[in-house]
Amino acid sequence: MAASEPISSSRPPSGAGLWPGAEALLDRLEEEIGRAERYGTPLSLLLLVVENLDEIAREHGSELREQTLAYIAGALDRELRRFDRIGLPSLTEVAILLPGADGPRGEMVARRVLDRLRSIKVEAADRREPLRISVGLASWRPESTAVLLLERARAAAGRAANGDPSGARVALGSRGLGEPPPFPS
């Protein structure tokens, strides 16, 4: 994997914008919720959980974790619209704010994202490791706060990681990215 700008930088590395930290992400999400309320437009949040990122950091150092997250964010930037936003709510999660996207459109973005991420392998110690990523999708409802929307996306990603078929409408992913997402065709 090519070196990338560290995610601890305060400057977004890409056009879509990268907000490091949960607080900055929640602030941006609150702004988007306000806009969705004012204009009656949909809003979705996609949450990618990189399940083996802590393991990678333990084996190869935290710098590789930061490079991996920055690389993922850069790869996602090419798959997103200019006004979609990428944030890092934790050291193992990447969140994508999708203003104007309802559930079905969010699922389309999720499929594109998974297709893009399937090709990413972390290279360290003469080994190439695929990333194990679970993806959760939550769509905004009028009673939702930023924290609630993030919690719903995390729960959906958890269902995806556990292969819960009942979460197929709001969760997708697999233990490894070699398998297709569990969406009904």
C-alpha cells in the first residue's frame, strides 16, 4: 500500500473531506440533519468497520493503521459525490455521510464502496493481508439525532459482521471482502 497523508492531519486529504475524530464527524452530521429537516431531503450514513485493523496495528504498528485509514478514505473519495463526507469516528471505523441519499441510494453507494475496497490489501512484513470490513447503513428519520444515527449504523455493521440476514436492508458486508454483499437482488 502506498504511503498516504496521516489521518491525524487537520487538513482534509481529498475533495470529499476527511474529519478526524468522532466530535468533528458528529458536528458535521448535526449540520446535515438540520439541512435534511429544513428541506425535507433524505440523509444516510454508511459506516465501515475495519475488523482486523487493531490486529494490523498490533503486528505492524499504529502508523500502518493510520496509513490504511487514509488510503481507504482516498479510495472512497473517488467513489463519492463532491458533497458526500468521510469521517473517522474511531480508530477502526470510516463513516460516509450521504446527503440526499435515501436507503436504496445508500445501498447503491455501499455496493460501489465494497467493490472498491475488495481490491485493497495491506502489505507488511512481506505479506499481503485483505481487509475484513463490515458495512452498516442507517437512514435519517425525523426523530434521529447524530448520535442515534451513528449508533444505528454501528448496530447495522455489527449485524453485517455477524451475518445476520434480518439486517440485509440496513446492513451489508461479509467477514472477508471476497464474498458478495447480502443484498437481495
